[in-house]
Amino acid sequence: MDNTESKILDTEAYVITLGRQAREAAGGIAKATTGQKNKALLAIVDAIEANRESIRQANQLDLEAGAAKKLEPALMDRLELTDSRVNDMIEGLQQVAALPDPIGEVTDLKYRPSGIQVGRMRVPLGVIGIIYESRPNVTCEAASLCLKSGNAAILRGGSEALHSNQAIAKCVEAGIEAAGLNKNTIQVVDRTDREVVGRLITLPEYVDVIVPRGGKGLIARISSDAKVPVIKHLDGNCHLYVDDQADIEKSVSVAVNAKTSRYGTCCTLESLLVADSVAKEFLVGLAPHYAEHGVEIRGCVKTCEILSQAVPATAQDWDTEYLAPIISIKVVDGIDEAIDHINRHSSGHTESIMTNNYKHTQRFLREVDSSSVMVNTSTRFADGFEYGLGAEIGISTDKLHARGPVGLEGLTSQKYVVLGDGHIRQ
């Protein structure tokens, strides 16, 4: 047997072991009390606080390796664990612990003419495989949501964040064990072999759902090859439409924030639409702010006529998630053209309108077909933490099961429960 065959067999055994351990742990966490789950979450908080320095050192190793590999700035941004981001991890854990436990909740219990009662009970999905790139804080977010929703999880982070993920994984394991739960409830893959992912997504006997978080290539590959259901979004081509009845000053502020607060997130503004009647006033006011941040403007003919610094946009620009200081801008006749453009070119992630017109607001909310639709605010709010979910496992642009930021409820299913007293069907 050569080294390649030996490595494949080793990977096969490793992944199956992870799967068996996760399936066994799933039975235990599904029965865990709310108190046990919250105890584990708060114990993870304590472990992260106690190990801040080791997490920082591990992250620094990843950052140095990323710099040596010349990773793109957006990836380096996602990779870095600043003190603020560690604080966000801790706050996310605390928020999840404070959220109501969805498991066991019975809703819609109604009497039927036969005398029986029929309702639905919320239950865990089982074992969730989560595959993600760059952002090590996802390890903490995923662990917290899976724990609280009664699921076991197998987490596979990107090779560029291996040290950071393992440091966080130790804190997660310590918290789980402190609550008396099976340490295999959350397992973090400790190797970077691509074959691990390839095998994990083909094991429906051990894994109930896969959640990929990362670049379009990763998600497309997983969606194509998986034999397990996938909760996904391919990209975040998010839009902001500045209506002819918008507050220009507020619109400029929102457009700047939505584009420049962070370039490497899926809810960052990538395409800006402006009503023709306010285009000159708005764009002239906006341009200096984008210039200050070094944002390249790729515009339609009218945009280029108004802004000399804009370069002509291509057809491809309207469909592009840049994840960089670049934005496409198009001047449109009004709300009809804006909605049509969004529904043709959006990835279905997040869209926002700036307007003081109530009818336009209602049309935009009803007619734009995306997982999050907003009014008079930045697309950067499309985030589980900001939505009060405590954290998110990802953002789904699918229309079945879960859509938008996937929090606790998105990681559960429902089963029918029927209550009777010796009833028989006539």
C-alpha cells in the first residue's frame, strides 16, 4: 500500500469515527435540559475568558501564515480575532444562553372534530456538519447554536485558521464537560485534508444536514457533491436603492456604512441603485466619502457622466460580489426598474431601500425576493447577532426549511404530536 492509499484509509476511518461519535452524542444532547445546555454555554464563556492569551497567540500564528501565503485582504480581515471580536464571541454565547429553549415547544395544538388534539413539537435536526473558511469565531457561534438547539455538530474550519479553531475548540470542550455532557457533542476537525470534507458530506447515516460557510467555489462544490441536505447561500450581492423620495443626507450615510464598515462580509453593499431625479445630488454628495475610503466606482453611463472618477461598469459587474473596496452604481428611472434589476441580479441575500414614500416601502418589501429586505437602513444589519438570534450558523438564501440568518429555530424541525384518550377512527 502506497502513502496515498494509506492516507485515504486513514481519512476514511477518521471521518467515520467522528460521525459515529456525533451520532451517539446527538441522543444525549437532544435529551439535555435547558439548564444543562445553558451551563455548558456559560462555562465556555469562562474558558474563553481564562484563555484569551492562548487564543490570541494561536490567531497570531494563523495571521503570520496567512501573510506569508499572501491571502487577500478580505480573507485576512475575516481571519483576525481582535479583542472586540473575542468580546463579540462571549456576548454571543451569553445571548444564546439567555434565549428561550426551542426544543420541546408544542405549538398550534387544536382539537379536531374527532376529539383528538393535533399540534407540532420542535425537535433537533440531529447531527450538523458545518464547513467554513477563515472566520475562527464561527467555531464559537456554531458550537453555541448547536448546543442550545439540542444538536451534535462536526465543525471543519479552513486550513488558514487551524490554530485559532483548535484553541477555541479546547474552550468549547471544557465547557461541555463542565456541564456533564458528552464532549463529542461538538467536535472540531483537527486536520486540513480536503478529503475530510469530501467524505463528511456523503455520510447521511451519520450527518443530517451540512451548512457550508465560505467562498462561492466551496459552497458550489459542496452543493454539487453532497449526499446530505445542504443549507446554503452562494454569495452576497447586496443592493441599496435610493428612491426619488429619499432623505439624501441619511442615504449618503447608509451607503457609506453599508459599503465601507467591512468589505469581507456577505452583507456588505455591492451594488447601488439611484433614482434618476436625485442621482446628481446624491452621487456628488457620496463620491468624496467613497474616495476617502479608496472605493472604486464602476458605473452606468449616467453615473460616469455625473462622476468623472467612475469607470464604466460591465454586464458582469451587476452580478458580482466584490468583497473588496469596489462598488457598482446604476441610475434607474424609479422603483419599477430598481425592483426589476434587483430580482434579476441579486443573489437573494439582502436588499434595502431609502425612501420616505410609504407605498414604495410596501412595494419593495412585498416584491423584492430576497432573504432579508430592509427599509432606510444599512445592509450590514443582516446578521444573526444584530437580529437578536445570539449568533448565526449562516445565512440561507434557499427557500425551504430555513431562510435568512439561521439561528436556533433554523437548526430545528417539527414533528406532529397527537393527543387522545382512547380515541379510535370511525
